[in-house]
Amino acid sequence: KVAEVKPMSAPDPLYELSTTCLQHLESLDTSPDEELVAVFVTTTSQPHFHEITQAHKVDGIAICPASVFLDMALTATRFLYDKKEVVLDVANMEIGELSLKHPVVVAADTQSSTTIRTTAKIDQAARKVSVTFTCPAEDVSSPTVVGTCDVFPATKSATKLWKRTRRMVQDRVEGLQMSSSR
């Protein structure tokens, strides 16, 4: 088994995650208001992550798709709730207030890499997890906020709607999978 070589810019991870979109836990702390806060690190040169982004090009330039940020938010939320020993069904979670302000451009080669930091904080009073995505900024000491979102339990009406439409979505996905394998 060959060890994966990590880019020089990546910090030593506190905890390795078995996910493509969130790769390492950089820190896990309790905020002054006793809420749990985690910071995760993702490097765009990681082979599986790089492959995902190279398949998403706008005018020939690979950018990180919104679905990756959604996966990061849900994975971070699940991680925080696991740390609090709360059982969480990700299928019954909603993402709201998603705001992506800056694209994350991914180089065509894996020699160049951008580090994406995902900061997730449980806000128990509001019953949500607030997530912020940042990247290092050129010529600026503070990072650029790429985007933000909130993750919270699904409302009963959203859960009912999903139960009614799930079969149609599953049928469509199966149809697309069958047509792509031909």
C-alpha cells in the first residue's frame, strides 16, 4: 500500500475523514458560548476531489461545484452531532441560506492546490449548524469567504413532500443510470 503524499500547504490533520469533500479535521473547540466548533481542511489537489472539479467547467475553467459545498456542510453537520452523541439522519436535514460569493478555481494539474477551510458551529438555540467556507486570499492577510449556509432539521412539511416525491426522483435517477451505462 502506497502512502498518499500530502501537499506542502496542508496542515497536519487532527483527524482524517473518510470523505472526498471534507478531508481533514484541523480543529475541534468549544466556543465561548459553549457551542461546538469544528474547522475542516480540503485540498483541491487530492485526486478524488480534483476529479470531481475537473468535470465541472465553466468557459473551460474548472470550478468547485455547489454540490461539493453542500456535501461539505452536511458532512460537517453529521460530524458535529456525532461528537455530541446525537443521532442524526442526514436525509432529514435541510440546507438553507446557501450563499456562494466567490468561485473556487481548481488548476488543471494537481501540482497547484487551493486549501478550502470549512468552519461549522452548532447553534443549539437556533437548532442549526452555521457553516462558512473560506480560501486563502492573494495579497490579503485574512481569508476570502467563499460562501456560507445553515443546516437544520427538515420541517414536517418538507419531510412529507419528500416522501411523496422520492419515488419519482428515484425512478428518474435509475433511468439516467441505465441510459449512461449503455
